[in-house]
Amino acid sequence: MTHDELLSKLFPASHNVIVQDGLVFGGGTLGGSQPVHVIGVAERSFLGVEGAIALAKHVLSAVKGTARHPILVLVDSRSQHMSRHDELMGLNEFLAHLAKCLLLAAAQGHRTVALLYGGSAAGAFIATALACDTLLALPGANPEVMDLPSIARVTKLPLEKLQEMAAATPVFAPGLENFAQTGAVAQTLDPAGDLAAQVLEALSRPPASDERDRLGAERGGRPRAAEIATKVCREAKTA
Amino acid sequence: MSQATTKTQRRVSWFEATARQRLAALLDPGSFTEFLGPAAREISPHLALFSLPAQFDDGIVIGKAKLRGHEVFAAAQEGRFMGGAFGEVHGAKLVGLLRAAKAASRDAVLLLDTGGVRLQEANAGELAISEIIRAIVDLRTGGHSVIGLIGGRAGCFGGGGIIAGCCTRLIVSEPGRISVSGPEVIETNRGVEEFDSQDRALVWRTMGGKHRYLTGGADCFVDDDTAAFRAAAIENLAGRTPLTVSVLEAEQARLKARLRRFGTAKDGSEVWQALGVTNPASVPGMDTEEFLNAVRAVRESADDAR
């Protein structure tokens, strides 16, 4: 689904969402009934220091407003911008800043929902989609940590062998289905149905806490994480 | 410990030490209680698929302890095992520790030493990093501090760098490199003209501990010495305030000012020049004392806007 198609489905009446240098800013009335703030990354753009701070600024101004409207994060990105400039400026602080702004917005009573409709990877994924309380996705979305050829290079395994292994376990291979199984994606939406209604429905069900590890155990993509975290909490209580 | 042994104590390199040695030197003697230690044999369920050996602690040691009498929760990554990278069990141990710290109303100290996500279990590692960030923010908005200590051989890369950016305070030594994309990653993706990962001096000037301290990416610069890390951790734990929207507004202003002031610089030395460091070329060669004396007045401080 293209960015424009997505916007017309989410905001049938009107919206003022703009795309500037691959960054998404604005707002609209979801399904004609629920006002939301919108930020995001479009056009498979990389997210660098300038982009991260601009998005964070938009989140902070939403938080400073009196209305606690939800924040919708639309994501079709690549990874963090990999460059000497970005690292010289301290990209880790800029991405952390954006993630913290989204998490603080949620703590201040804003629902934060990301909709992944394209790609996303590595640091850009962590600072945007994964920093929201709820991550929704559309079929065809392609989240990844690293593409298989690069994983092959780093792990020094033949690509064919990796592809074979990827079919057997969701734990390392790119793709929506694999990430959904690990619990990252709360729900994959039906593109043929009423998208705005599906997002509104997700907005009405705020998670009480970070449930992604429990979801990953249920779906089989992260067999141990929830259990390990629970065991640690239990030991800490009795130690 | 008697006065005499304190005086004659030899310097112990943080960089060379293992995760367990660092914890032993950092925390009050005998105060550490490990959670889910090696005896529990919670190994990675995924490494065998890659014919890689597992480790009984999955490369991270977690537990509770005292730091000059103050109860803290502590975690130390082992950079020598899989580059300290985040896998499913490794990450979940840290997630659990931070959630437990929240439940027990304790501050946390994180001894970060990591290449980022463990690619053999990349999706689980990536998600764990996101859960860790969320748990840190939870802990901090509740008024507790999370102190990051960075000076290990694996540095602090990838999602580890983003975790560092979420800590209340960061303590670094010269070998402590902090970045998202590591030198090899930039070179592989953008070419050697963009970044020559073999150029060690370039790596230090771009992401090394001195550069981060100079630009406010770290709050405290110490010798590569476990005793110095301990003293700094004690000092930096005291009197911190909760993470609030005003802190983030101040951080926004701080990061914007950095881009405005140094955004056109091509090299770390140009940033240091713009800061007003008298002889930027001499910075890499300075020892800790010389360095701190030379830059104290001109460095950018984060002023708790983190």
C-alpha cells in the first residue's frame, strides 16, 4: 500500500499530513471521528540525526498540548542513517531521544500506535515503531534487523544454508511473519477491510504493560524471553 | 580492607577485566547476589542451530548488590562472549532485572559491553532492546536512576548505543566507544571513502570516549581503572531527578544546539576546535588528568538533559 492510499483510507474526510524529506508530520481525524497526531517515516527513508530530532519535536509539541489525542506513527523506512556525520553527532542520543519522547507521551496519557506498512530496520525500527505501545502492521510490511545476505557475511554461513534455517525458525530471519511470532507486532490488519475502523479498535484496547514477551511465547517465536524475565523478577523478590 | 592495602592497590584495567571481575571491583565487597546465575544453566536456545557454543549465563551477569551501602540492581555484559550481543535469554535477563528494580524501588547500574544485536537471534535481540528501553524509561519516570558504564572491549554499539542514550548518566573511559552503526557497518554499507574502519584514530575521534565526553554524549570521563569507575558510579548515582517531559525538552534543545554548532564538522578534531579546545590535535594523546584539565571549561555538558 502506498503512503497516499494509506492516508485516504485512514482519513476519509481530511487530514493535513505532509511528507518532507521522507519524514511524516501532521494530523487528521481517524475514520472521521478520532483526532490523532501523525508522525512517521515514508518512502523507505533512512532515519538520521536531523530526522529523529524533527520527529521528536512534533511528539513533544503534541505532549505539550492540552488534548490527549493518540499519536499515530506511520512507518516505511530503512535503517538508521549509516554515516560518519550521524555518528560524529551522536546518533545514539538522537534515536534514544525520539524513543523516550514516544514513551513519555504514552506515560502522559497519549495512546501511541505505530502502523508499519513498508520496511523498517535496526535503529530506525527501535526508535519509531518499537517505541509505541501498540505496533500494527499491514501484509507486505518488511521489518528486519539485517538482510539475509548481510547476516550471511557476518556469520560466515552460506546464504542457501541461512535461507534453509530461516524457514525452520522465526528468531533471526527478516519479515513480518517472523516479527509477529516474536511478539513485536500486536496485530496484522486486513487491508481489504475498513482500515480506520481497525486502527480505532486497536486504540480502544491499550495494553496495561509491555506484553510483547508474553505474546512471543504464545506465538512460539520467542520461547524463553517471558519466562526468563519472570524468573528474574521472582528471584529478585526472594533474594 | 586496610589503609595500607588501599594505598598499594594496583590499577585494574576495566577494559581487560571480565564482566564478573568488573562487578566484583565496582560493588561493595561480598554484597552481590546473582539472579539466574550459571548454575541455573539458562543458555541460548538458538545458538546450537548455528553450531555455536552456549554459555551458562548467556553472556550477562545480573543481580542485586550495594554500592557504598546503597542498594542497587546491577547487570554486566560479557564482551568476550558473542561480543556481548543481545540474544533472547541475554536480553530477557536484563529486561527482568529492570522490571524487578522498578518493583523493588531500586536504582540500576548497567555495565554495557556490546556489539548490539546477536544476529543469530536477531529478532529476539532487537525486541529485547526495545523492551529494555521501555523498562529503563519506566524506572526513570518513577524517579530511579539508571547509570551506564562504558569502557569494555566490545564498546557499546547498535541498539546498545540507543540503550546508553536512555540512561540517566553515562560514565566512559577512553576505550569506551558509543555509536549506533559501527565502523565496519558504515564501511560495508557506504564504502571506505565514507568510513575507513581500519583507521583506529578515526574511530576514536568519531565515537570514542573522549569525543563523547567532549560533546555531552557522556557525563563523566574516567581512567581505564575499575576503582575510578566505582568512584564515578557512586558520585553519579546520588541526587538524580526523574525523567520528565521537561528533561526531554531540555534534551531536544541540547541536541539541536549540537547540530547547529557542529553540524558542518567533518571530523572530531573540527568539533573540538569549534568547542575551543586549545590544541585539538593533542587530545587523543592526553592522559586522563591532562585531558580533563584541558577540556573541563569548554566541553558541552549534558546538564542532566538526557
